[in-house]
Amino acid sequence: MSVPVALDDVSVQLGGTTILDHLSLEIAAGTWVSMIGPNGAGKTTVLRCITGAVPYQGTVQIGSSVVAEMQVREVARTVAIVPQHPTLPEGMRVVDYVLLGRTPHRGAMTSESEHDLLLVGQVLDALDLERFADRDVATLSGGELQRVVIARALAQDTPILLLDEPTTGLDIGAQQEVMELIDRLRSQRELTVLSAMHDLNIAGQFTERIVLVSGGRVVADGAPGDVLTPELIDRHYGARVRVEQDAGRVVVVPIRARLEVDESLNDSADGEADDPADKPDEEILDA
Amino acid sequence: MITVRPTRMEVWWVVGAGAVLSITAIVAVSFGAVDLDIGSVVVSIMDRFSFVEIDSGFTAQQEAILWEIRIPRVVLAGLVGATLALAGGAYQGSFRNPLADPYLLGVAAGAGLGATLAIAYAPGTTMWPVDPLPLFAFSGGLMGVALTYVVGYSVRAGRTSVTLILGGVAVAAFLTAAQTYLLQREAETLRQVYAWILGRLSTVGWSEVLLILPYVVVTGIVVIAGRRRLDVLSVGDEEAHALGVDAPRVRLVMVLAATLGTAAAVSVAGLIGFVGIIVPHAVRIVFGTSYRVLLPLSIFYGAAFLIIADLIARTIVAPAELPIGVVTAFLGAPFFAFVLRSSRGAGV
Ligand SMILES: Nc1ncnc2c1ncn2[C@@H]1O[C@H](COP(=O)(O)OP(=O)(O)O)[C@@H](O)[C@H]1O
Ligand SMILES: [Mg+2]
């Protein structure tokens, strides 16, 4: 049962400044959309609007329901979020943490059911987390923790999954692992996924559609090849990049302004990179 | 697939806590100005609570000491200790702050001020349909915690658990100063109220027990019913919201309930510090941090702790009596320092 998400003309003001500016965005049921944009663009705020954690003007709909008219608990049964910086309760075991995901499915005063325990067991199994079940969440590594937080969101058993920069701070292997995991879960469970992404390449490799948010607006929306262009990235990130194609996927390569000039002076760039005369300069600049 | 074993209350943890409390209580009723034989005490209690007539061998006077002085006092100490420990645990979970405690949050000082006002200015208690003391104490306690919250969380940058406690210290000092001013103005009530400042459990008969019992029961039911919600609050308000829990509402209900119990305790026992911090933390160290385990066990161990503290208070300098607040502070301050030292995370 896939459920679509739609933000229609959503604006958010916080502390006197406009954070989202008449933003509209629709995500078709069962699709995975990446949201990119520079720091402070409003990506996290978009996700917070969908869970109803921040006051906004405009409408947010999940399926045919308007979020503002739903009970907190009802929303939590439809949308799960993996926050960028989850709060880790001191001394809580991984199983208890993942079981928190079952909260919206039971009454305030009832214990977890056999079904809850079974489902959490399946989730731990699917995410290869069994051996961490009794560990204190505070002792996990970055990649392990990210999987545990995703496990809690999956235990929520919702048709919509929001992820806030799920790969930030992970090493390159863990990044790919987490993204493959999300992709697998998405197709297995027919989830609708919206992920805020920091890494443009990962966004381009894993999702068919990318939305570029900047200054609280959607400034580009489309296939990776249409959004990840040197012009758009320069304009919104102030970064110089070269965009290449690799097996049908877009690859974004950041380049240093000065090196680019060097390169244009020497057509055969390959040998030049190893020139010892260049190295001291580079190292000084890097330091 | 693995079998998922969540943290749950184990039956034998409750049985053990019940046993500790029972033994503590029986020992405490046996010792005092006149020592009673423990075996006979047990027999006398069984006699009252069963249909079988058993002779404890006590004289009428010994029976009177046991039933009109010792047992009411131990029951009162148990109720007050259980309530303060439970309230401490509830405040810690609500504010996600390991140092929260009725005493440190200004609740006790506010309740003390309210109670002083009631004694100094409320006309004879017979004029009121209910005893105004707990009501005044409750209003004062609520005002205390509300002020602390406002002062502690008005800090914009670097808001941590310490700022809340600093707010509590300031509020408690202010409310205590107001109380002292009142005491000086109303010299007549001075002696009666002075006992509170250090905390004291002196009672003859069951009137105090009956006075606070309804409030304590309400507090117990509400806080225990909400224990699972406090575990959800431990991930912070925003994530709790994403899990379907309205954190501000849970916090409000918990703080109201904890303050009601604290005010009732303060209105009969005065300002007894540190129980709300020592007991939940000791339970946390032994049984883990989950509130579903911590809160019920705090009731038992809080009761046992204050019964022991009261036993020490009334026997160590016999025939004189030490204020019980002195005993809990003497045991509690070093423990508090220990908790402060070992608290990691949670912004401490
Ligand atoms: N409570 C708040 N008060 C004022 N400004 C805020 C608040 N929360 C976020 N902002 C601002 O909103 C902007 C967008 O934030 P965010 O959605 O977190 O961006 P992103 O996730 O794209 O980095 C930032 O400039 C941030 O400083
Ligand atoms: Mg963000």
C-alpha cells in the first residue's frame, strides 16, 4: 500500500525569517526522491513539515489526509523519520530503542505485544543487527547507529519513510551500504521515500528524481542529469564542479578553481598532476 | 531470527523490593525510646490483619506504642519516602534531567511557603471543607516548579540540565527568603513552621497518614500509568512527536502529578531533600534506566530509605530527635556529588 506525499504552497517562518517560501512538492506513491541543497536551504524543515513538527502555512497531505487535521499518533503510523542527529537516551539497549518505533501502534498504558516483538525481531534480522540487540545505543559506531535508527523507523511500519542526510558522517563503504539497504527496503515494502542528501553523487546514483532546494524554494526538479549541472551547482552551492557520465549515471567531480586554470594551460593534464614542483604549493593550501 | 527480549519488570525484582521494605518496616517499628520484641511485633501485626486471634504477649501500653505511635510514623515515613522518590523519578524523566528532584526544582520550597501561608493566615481549619494545608502547599509547589522552568529555560544559549538546576536554586532561595520573612512577621507560628525547614516526621495517631493518602495514591497511579511514556520522552520532544507522543502534554501531566504528591509530603513532613535524587539513581545504577522499571521500584526503595532515615533520626541522639532532613542530607549530599561526577551526556 504505497501512499503519496504532497506539499502545496508551504511557507515556514521561524525567528522572524522565512525558512520555506511557498514551496510545493509532490512525491508519487512508492517512489524515492532525493532532496539536495546547500546547508540551511530548508531540507530538514521540509521533512519537519511532513511530520507536523513545525508550524507552517499551506497544506501537507499524505495520501488523502491533511496532516494538520490528523492526530499525532495517526501521523506517526503513516510517516517515520530518521533524524540527522538522533537523541540517544543514556543506557538504552538497542532492542528497547527499536521497540520505541512501535509506540504509535499501541495504547499509552499497554505493553508491547507478541506481534511487536516479532516485528522488531524481523527488522533487526533484516538490518543485520541481531548481535547488537543488547548493546547500549550510545556505544554504537556511526554506521551501526544509522542502521539502528533506520530499524526504529522501520519498526514503525509506515508506508512513508523520511531520511535526513542518512549518509552524512559515514565512511564511503557504510554510505553505500545504507543506501543499498534503503533501496532494498523501499522495493520490498513499497515505501514512499524522501531523503535529504548531502552527497550529490550518492543522490545521483541511487534516485531517479532529485529536487534541488535553495533559499526555501524548489529551484530544480527532475532526473539527476537535469538537476546536477555545473550551472545549477555553481549558482546554489557556489561550487565549481565537472559533471561526467558513468554507466548512465551522473558523477559530480568537484574541482579547484586554481587547478582548473593550470589544467587549461597544460592540455596533457595527466602527467602534470605528478609534477613534484606542484606539490608543496598544494599542501600549503590544504593545510 | 532472534528472540527479542525487551527491558521489563522482572517479578523477582518486585518481590525482592517488597521483602526489603517489609523487613525495614518491621525493624523500624521495633526500635525507639522503648524497644519492642520483633517476634511479638510480627505476631501483633498478624493478629490485626487476620481473623485468627493470636496473643503477642504485649501489654496494653506496648500495644498502644506500637499501633498509635510507631506504626503510624513508619507508615508516614514510607508514604513520604515513596512519594518523594517517585516524584523525583518523574521529574527526571519529564525534564530529561538526571539532577531534577523536588527539592532542587524549587517545588519543596514553594510548597513550604504555601504551607506557611496556610498556617499563618488561613483561619481555623474547621472552617474549610477540606484541610487547606495540602492545597496551599500544592499551589506553592506548582508555582515553584513553574518559576524554575521559566528561569532555567529562559537561558537562550547553552541551555543544559545545569541551567534548570541553577534556576531551581535561585527560585528555592527566593521562596525560602519569602517564607523566612513571613515567619519573622508571624512569630507565633514560627515554632510550628520551623520544623519544616529541616523536615520532620512527628505524628501521633493516623491523622497525617489519612491526610496525605488520597494525594499520594493519585500521584502514584498517574505517574506509574505514564512510565512507558517517559521512556519515549527520552528521545526528546521532536522525536517523541514523530513517534506519536505529545511530549508537552505528557510532561504537564507528570509534573502536575509529581508536584501534587510532593506538596502533600511537604505539608506533613517538611522539606526533606535528596530522597528524590538518591533513590531513583540507586535504582538506575542497579536495574537500568528504563522508567517502566525505575518508577515502580523507586516506590519500594524510597519508602524503605526514608523509614531507615527516620529510624536513625529518632534513635541516634535519643531521647532527642534529629530532623530527618538532616539525616537524608547527610547521606544524600555525598551521593549527589557522586551522581554529578558520574553523569555523562544529557547535557550535564
Ligand atoms: N527554530 C529556528 N529558528 C530560526 N531559524 C531556524 C530555526 N530552525 C531552522 N532555522 C533556519 O532555517 C534554515 C533552514 O534550516 P534547515 O531546514 O535545517 O536547512 P537544511 O536542512 O537544508 O540544512 C537555516 O538557515 C536555519 O538556521
Ligand atoms: Mg538539515
